[in-house]
Amino acid sequence: MMIHRRSMLISTLGGYMGMFLPRQTVSAQGDSPSRPGFSAIGDATRLWVGGVVVAVRADSKMTGGGYSLIEDLVPPGLGAPLHMHTREDEAIYVTAGELEVTVAETRRLAKPGDVVHMSRGIPHGFRNASVRPARMLIVFSPGGFERGFLEIGKPVGSEETPPTLTPQDLQRMREVAERYGAKWM
């Protein structure tokens, strides 16, 4: 009887302490375990990706592959076409403006404070259908997908003037997205 109680106590404490101990996670791209990190506002890599300003706030190297955190500034009329991820889940948190978000067969207007979860394998996309810029945070879990943005993005000089997209740019975006496990619908 005493051994059973002791085993139960150790099991319970082990589970409880596991919430506070560092967890080793690996990204879809195979990053090493995470270490504590801090990303100040000026540390973000800011890129133009298809007319959207993408700021990589926490990459999968910082998080040991557990997730990546992206901040997007989406001008009116722009967004991400319907696509799906095969390796990661995605969640968005709208911080300013409004986004028309499609997940599977459902289309809704997401406003500041709204969260939208998009599981891997489920088609989704978003578009700023308003006349004002929208801002959102995006979490990819596990991390690694942000590397595609880093590959295709062009450095931001001014948020006012995105570079002109050529058909070759669009084809490269599709190829890089597919290499990182995303499929355009």
C-alpha cells in the first residue's frame, strides 16, 4: 500500500513539475531544444512578402522548434490566398484593423482581439477587405515555416512602397511555400 501511494505521489509531482521544467521540442525542420530568449521590437527581421510586411518576432531557432511568431502588417486589398499547411498548425491574433478570414468552408470577419485557429491540413486564407491596414500576430506550431518568408522576402525600407511583384516572384513564392509544406488551393 505504501509503495502504491509513493508511486502515485511521484507520478503526480513529476507531471506537475513538468509544467515548469524546460521541454525539449523539435520543429518540422529539426531545430535543437529551446533556450530562454528575448526579442526586442528592433530585433525583428522585417520583409516584404507579396505586398505584406512580415516581421519575424521569434524564429524556430529561438524557440527550439516549438513555434515561430510572426507579425504581419496587411495593406487594404491584400492577404494570403487559400492554402493549407501539412506540417504545422497556424493561429492568428488580430491586433488592429479587420481581416476577412476563411477556414475550410467558413468565412468570418476577424477584428482586434479575435483569435483564429487553423489546423494543419485545413484550407485557410485571409484578406484585408477594409480601407485601413490590418495588423496581426501569427503563430506557427511547430516552428520552421518562417524560414520560407526569410527566403522569399525582400527587406523593408519603407512600409509605404512594396516592391513590384513579377510572375517569377509569384512562382518562386509558390515553390518555396511548397518546399516548407504549404499547398496553394
